[in-house]
Amino acid sequence: LGTWQPPCVAEVSERPRASAWAAFCVPSTERVTTARHAVVALEGFSQALLPLLDGQRDHAALEAAMLDQLAKGTLSFESPPPAEPAARKSFVADRVHEALASLARHGLLAG
């Protein structure tokens, strides 16, 4: 008998990196197969965040990139985010934190 450790992390790092397979799949589909061989359906925010997870950006840079997408209109939410800039920034930061935790939990982060 042997064991195999999937190439994924359970904890979100300071500079998160998506698995190569997830990064490859996400532009063309909302369903991604994880390193654990499970299929995960990603919601829109995670789909927009995942391509940014290259291991080069820290959490602040990821939040800024997602705020930029929101400002450009390429990112939307079911309920509108707050209009006030500080509240909007906090709203997006919370969503980034939640999405990163979910991606890690599903085995879609490699670093």
C-alpha cells in the first residue's frame, strides 16, 4: 500500500498560488477538477480571483485587483456592494478572504 499527498495546501499563504490545473481550466469553465479528483463549481468572484493567484501578489494586491475589476464593471455581486469607498474596500477584502479559504478547502491552491 502507498500513500499520495495531493499537490495542494490547506492553509492560505501570504502570496497564494492556484494549482496549475485550476488556473488552466478556469478561463473556459466554472467547474474545476481539484487535485483530490473532486469537481468544484466556482462562483463568479472565485472565477475572477483564481487567475490572479500566481504566487506574486499578496492579499492587499489581490484586494486591489478585485476592486479594480469592480470599478471597471467586470465583476458583479448579487447584492450591490457599498458605495462608500472604505466600506467597499472592506466588503471586497472580506470576499477575497472567504474565496481564498474556500479555494484552499477545495484543494485548488498549490502554495
